Amino acid sequence: MYRLGDEEINAIAKVIRSRKLFRYDEDSECIRFEKRYAQYLGVAEALMTSSGTSALVAALGGLGVGPGDEVIVPAHTYMATAVAVLQVGAIPVIVDVDESITLSPEALEDAIGPRTKAVIPVHMWGLPCDMNRIMEIAQRRGLLVIEDACQGVGGAYEGRKLGSIGHAGAFSFNHFKNMTCGEGGAVVSNDARVMKIARCMIDCCRFFWDGKEDIQDFSAAGSRASEIEGAMMNAQLDRIEDMICTMRQTKKQIIASTTASGQLQASPRHSPDWECGTKICYLLPTAEAAESFVSQVGGVIAAKTGRHTYNEWDPILNRRAGHVPAMNPFNWEQNRGCRMDYSLDMCARSLEILGRTVMIDNNPDFPPQKIQELIDRINAAAESVCTAAAK
Ligand SMILES: Cc1ncc(COP(=O)(O)O)c(C=O)c1O
């Protein structure tokens, strides 16, 4: 969900007319965005990348995650979260989400083993994870926390912007996100050393400019952003706060007007005053009730969004990473002691919850009449679906 208009067209046209498309030129749009975005999030540094996946890889690399390490990821996220772990040579350990459809803190704690180095809480669909509990567990058990805020751009948790709470955060600016430049992303951290390594993770020539006194040089793939993306993101950043505040308010209004009778249950939320509000989520009593609800109201069942639940991550479940077997971390000696026995039903609790969770798209530009129509439709469906389920 994003807004677009002449501001973006004018910003891009200006860059093209200047013929300065490389991000390190004078008056860089990318650098301007990185400074503004860091300030907006309340972090020390932000770095633009070519995608959310490359931002996750840069964050993991910056924090020193690699072969021999396990990284905990939730059962419900876009597959790229787990793919990024494999990209740095580590092994993803998939654990349950709870009724909030974000990482279950209990499942996280239970899953920690001797090889677990990090956890990636994912603020899926703009819904903040239970960050107080996750950070407490991580601190107590010595885990690094990389927030996957790819779907959480503009949202916050108890006043702190998503992506700014852990040791590093990653954002996507692809077509489906709250701010977009078509394809793009950003990695953020308060740790200057993490960011220095992250810069090298996305730009193999970075050492020539930043020096290599305090870190060992290494080669990595390139995934820099261009000035066209930087210019567009500066225009997008001007829009985000108003857009998120509007969606948050609309979501609150719809939830309040559809759950007051006690028939319909909203999915539990960890920070309703700060979340993105992109999706309005309900937890129905049964999977059948959820199907019937969607057929009357519209929306989608969380288990059926495609590619967002572990049971659809075929390459991971089949342990096929890398383009040739020798590049597959699942085959590496260092990873021998890591847990990699995946199965379709290993997170059955998540599948059960996701099968009963319904998500309805919100929109910052919904007129009041459309909001009222949606409320009426939801209430009518709740009446028939929940009465039938109670029999
Ligand atoms: C939760 C999550 N993580 C990671 C990514 C990867 O971002 P990108 O597609 O920009 O590489 C996405 C993108 O859809 C996502 O939704």
C-alpha cells in the first residue's frame, strides 16, 4: 500500500536531467534519504540497498552471522527471510507464530539451542511483534536480533519505529510495501561497525573509500541503490507518516465497530496505537468459519496468501540452497550440528492459527462511506458465520 504522484515524477525527472545517476555523486539523493530515514527511525545510520533481501543479508553479515550458526525465523513470513539466512551460510530454524500471527516468544525461547546465534522477528503485514518479550529473551539468552521490517515500514512498537529496536533492521521498498521505488530496501543499525560491514556487503569496492583499518576486507555481491531510487524514496518519505496515521485510525474504527458485540474476535495486537494498520485481521473460531467469512466479506485467509508460510518454501524444506551443491550451506561441514530437519507439519500450531485468520486490506484513501459499507458487511458476515460456528 503506497501513495504516488507528481512529486515522485518530478524528483526522478530532476535526477535524469542532472545526468547524475550514481549514488556517490555530489548532492546525492541516496545519502539525503539515508540521513532523513535514520532520523525518522531514530537510529544512527541507514543504508539503501537494492532490495529487502539484500538488506537482510547485509544486516546478518554486518552482525557476523555465518556458517555454523542457526537463526530462528517465524513460520509465517515471506521466504526471503529464511533465504537471507542461507545467503550468509547459516541455517534457518523455523518456529511457530502465535495468534498475533507474529513470532511466538514461547516458541522462540523453546527453540534456542547451542548453535542459535540470532533471531529474526518479522513485523508481518505491518503487525508489530511482541518486541519487549523478544528483546528480553534475546538479551537473557545472548541472541542477536535482526528485525525484518520489510512489511512494517512506517509502523512502530510502543513508540519506537519498527526496525530500530533490535541490533539491526531491514526494510523493503518493493512494489507491495508502504513506501516504494519499485524495488529497493534499507538496512539500519546503531552500531557503526555493523554498518561498515553492511556497506561492504552491498558494495564490493567500499573498502577503497572507507579504508580497511578496523575490519578485514572481503568480497561480496553488489546491491547498491541508484539515484533514481533515492529521489523517489525522498518523495515517499514525505508521505509515510500521514498515510500510516490514517490507516491506523481507520483500522481502529473498523475493529471497534465490528467487535463490540463480542461475536467477532480481532487478532491480538501487540501495539495497536503504533502498528501500520495495513491489514485488518480477525481470528475466526474455525477454518470453515474463516472460509465462509471471506466468501461474504472479501479479504484473504492468512494461510492462503501464497509463499508466506513455511509449508510453501519448497527449496528450504528440501534443503536446496545455492546454485550448485558445493554452494549449499545445508551440505557444509560447519553446519553439520545445526538443526535442519524440516517437515510440512513441524509448525502445526501456526498452520491451525493461520487457517483461521482472515485479513482485509486497509487503504489510506478509503472515503467514510466505503469504511461504513465495509463495517456493515463485516457485521453481517459475523452474525451468520459466528452463529453457525457456535451451533
Ligand atoms: C517479510 C519480508 N521479508 C523480506 C522481503 C524481501 O524483500 P524484497 O522483495 O525487497 O527482496 C519481503 C518482501 O516481500 C517481505 O515481505
